[in-house]
Amino acid sequence: MITVSGALENLVRQKPFIEQALADGILNLSAFSRQIKPELEKVLKKQVTEASILMSLKRLIPYLEVSVHRKIEKAAKGIGDIIVRSNLCDFTYKNSETLIDRQGELILLFRNEKEVFYTISGGVFETTIVISAGFADKIHEIFRDENLIASTPSISSITLRLPKDNVKIPGLYYYVFKQIAWEGISILEAISTTNELTIILKDQDVDRVFSVLKKSN
């Protein structure tokens, strides 16, 4: 028969952010006990007291402090090169039937350009292009008939080479973003591929973020 402690551990394991917050000691245990009580009772098919949940949490936390930190920190050690690019700008356009054709023109334009940096992120309703600032005029020319939603000059990017098994590590992105958030720094864009994570920032924030990520690595 499953115990309160066992059911609680299973539920926490399904919530990586909660698991990390408990391990870091930054979660209000009484409030969390009240919040998770209905879900726990549903699993156990009986009523439980907040006091029993709180007691189980206190027993669980020391184990999480070791296992969660070890797992995330091991993954962080596997982060490879940190690549910084400056002098960028970005443009966000409303999606349209012709936008994909304009993107094709852009890719053809840069196929022989080894120095230019650009990424294209397509969402449901809009598409963002991050590109070297020296090519901003080309963007304006190619996308002149498209609906420009926003543009941001004077930005930089930091690209992290992630360990190959990063997709199997819950909370790895959270670990990276948490370090930046604790410094009070806003991320303008986050772009990822299977083994890379690129963070777009204001120019003035790059040195601080690089320092934070280097210390965490």
C-alpha cells in the first residue's frame, strides 16, 4: 500500500520546478502542503492532513538536495563552448502567406556569407529574425511588404553547447535561466536546437550573463 511519503515523492518527481525549488529551500512548505493536498488525496483515495504532508516534505527535502543538485550540476559541467556574438538586431513579423517566400530570399542571399549570423524562429502567429546589424537594410528591403510587429537594435547572443543527452535531463534549461533571473536580467529571446541553446540579450547584459554561466559551468 502506497504511503503518504511515497505518493508525495512520486508527485514531486513529476514537477521538476517544484523538485528544484524544494531542493533549493525556496518553497513555502505550508503553502505547498495545502496546494498539493487535493492531488495527494486523489492518488491515495483517502484524506490526509496538512501536518502529515508537511512532515513527509521535511523528510524528502534532504534527499532532494543531494539527488537534484547532483543531477543538474553534473549536466551543467557537460556544457561545452560558450559563444558570444555582438552587434545584432532582431525583427518580428506577423505571419502571412508570403512571409515564407521572403525567408527563402533571405536564406539564398546569405548562403555564401560566412560572417553573417542569423536565426529564424517561426511561431504560430509571428516570426522573429535575429541577424547581424550590418544586414539590417537587407531585411528592410526583402520584408518591406510584410507587417513588422517589433524590432530591437543593439543586442547580443550567447550560445551554449549542451551535452548530447540534455533532452533527457529535466530542469536543465530551468537551471540556466534561473542563474540569469537571479541577476535580475531579462532575456529577449531564447532559441534552441537539439544540442544548442542561444540566448538573446541587450548588449549591456552580456558580460554579466557570460560571467554567471561561466561560474555555473
